[in-house]
Amino acid sequence: MEMETPEAAPPPTFLRGGEREGQGASVRARFERTIRRVQAEVCAALEAAEEGGGGGGAGARFREDAWTRPGGGGGISRVLQGGSVFEKAAVNVSVVYGVMPPDAYRAARPDAAAAKGGEKAGPVPFFAAGVSSVIHPKNPFAPTLHFNYRYFETEAPKDAPGAPRQWWFGGGTDLTPSYIIEEDVSHFHSVQRQACDKFDTTFYPRFKKWCDDYFYIKHRGERRGVGGIFFDDLNDYDQETLLDFATECADSVIPAYIPIVERRKDTPFTEEHKAWQQLRRGRYVEFNLVYDRGTTFGLKTGGRIESILVSLPLTARWEYDHKPEVGSEEWKLLDACINPREWI
């Protein structure tokens, strides 16, 4: 993949020149407009929360880096660090053209690779666009949030060995608290279900289970958090329906998360609470670096490293053989990560 070129300001579109003219109604163009709008709205909501939190003051604001690539595509990374409410928050968009090496294709589509009965894919041209965010609050009682919504196409000829021409949507929104507050987790899951039910009442239970299964830290035997929704390789509905569904899910992020932050950002906490939050962030790091498909894909295709690793928290902690006391609030969180629950 080509190296990125820094830009003083984001261009109106990251689509290639030939796709800009008369293609405003294409799925690619409409999805790019959606993810850029979502990025702007989420950043504005987080900055508004910063304005009134952690003792007042102006609050931290997002730094923006825009970049392009000579052959088309680019992205906008927005990062807030060291705020009064948010220790670190990143909301990124990218529109990428590239060529996947065979192992990256298998990482992106393990089901498709397996279906080929071992037939190896050659290099696969692809298009990908998405919005991705991880938000790490300062207060241990305010949960971390992750969301990602993306559209992907392989551009290989139909007869490309092991890699047929395909499109799909993927994404999800999930919550990672350090402490279980039933009101907050139930609210979060209720918003996810409402978004799903507008399209198919089977979506929420299906994607909730998928989320629990995906964010599983195998070497720990526990989930990263309390879940939400997750889906990938989704193309079993028409493109219009899935474009609308992904948009609805992305638009549900603010009502699902901001009310929780507003309730918890000024909750008093101790050094012991903070230490536990740091231990749980260690689990977050372990999952993202070892298992996350997006991280793996980005590293294997030469993606922008600062954008790929921006999900990691500013600080984390590992203690040898740490075990919370049975029955403690910390133990309740760990129990929920080991034994997924129905929250609504």
C-alpha cells in the first residue's frame, strides 16, 4: 500500500477521480458521507462532555490529521488526549484502496478462504471505507466504548483464484466497563436493540451473541467487556438495507453512550478503583494486539500505523497473578466477562 501524504485540510472526498463524477448515489460515496458525518457528530458530543466535566474549564479538544494516498483514498484521524473527562478518545475515518496479500485476505475473510477448500488466493485488490472509534474515559466508573462501521469490496476479477469479487458490511458497538452499573449496561443494550429491531428482530440476539463470541480473550478465558452488537461479512440482505442498517447503528452511538458518561464522569473514585481500571485496560490491549481482525488486517496491508494503534489506552497495568476478592465489585465485573449475561 502506498505511503500516506499529510494534508492541511481534508478534501471533499477521498474517492478516486473517476468515481467522483456522477457517482454521488453510489454505495461508496454515500457511505463515505455517512462516516464523515458520524465522525463530526461524535467528536462534537465528546467535546461537549469535556466542557462540563472534571472541574469545569474549556476542556480538551480533538487534534485532526488528514492524509491521502497518491493512488486514491485517505483518511481523517481525530484524537483527544489528556482531557478532564476522557483520558484518550479517537474517532477515525478512512477510505482505502489497496491490494491484499493472501494472508491478509484470509484474515479479512476466513470463512471465504475456508470455503475454497484450501485454494490459495493471489493478491486481491480491495476498497474499504469505515469509521472507527475507541473512547477511554478518565473516571473508572465511566466505561470505555468502541464502535466501528465499515464497507468492504474486493475488486478482483470474478475468476481470481480463491478470492471471488465480493462486498460486505461489518461493524458493531460494544461497552467495556471497569465496574458493573446495571442501569448503564441495560441502557446501552436497549439502544442497540432498538436500532436492530427497526430492521429485523432477530438482529439483536444474533449480533449480541456474535459480539460476546468475538471479543473473547482466549488465553484469559474471558470477554473484553459486557458486549453490545457485532457483525461482519454481512451481505445476506440487499446493499440498500444494510447501508441503512449500518447508518442507524452508527447514529445510535451518541444516545447509547453520552448519557452514561454524563452520569459517571464526576463520580468520586479511589486509587484502588483506578488501579483496577488500569488492569482491565491491560486486557483491552491484549485483545486488540492478539485477536482483533481490524488490527491484524491493518498491520498486514501496510495501513497507517498511528491510526491502527490509536485504540490503545494511554496507560494500562499488569500485575502478576492478580485475582479480585470473590463477591467484590471487581469480581462482579470479571464474572460478567467470564459468563456473558442478557442485560435486557
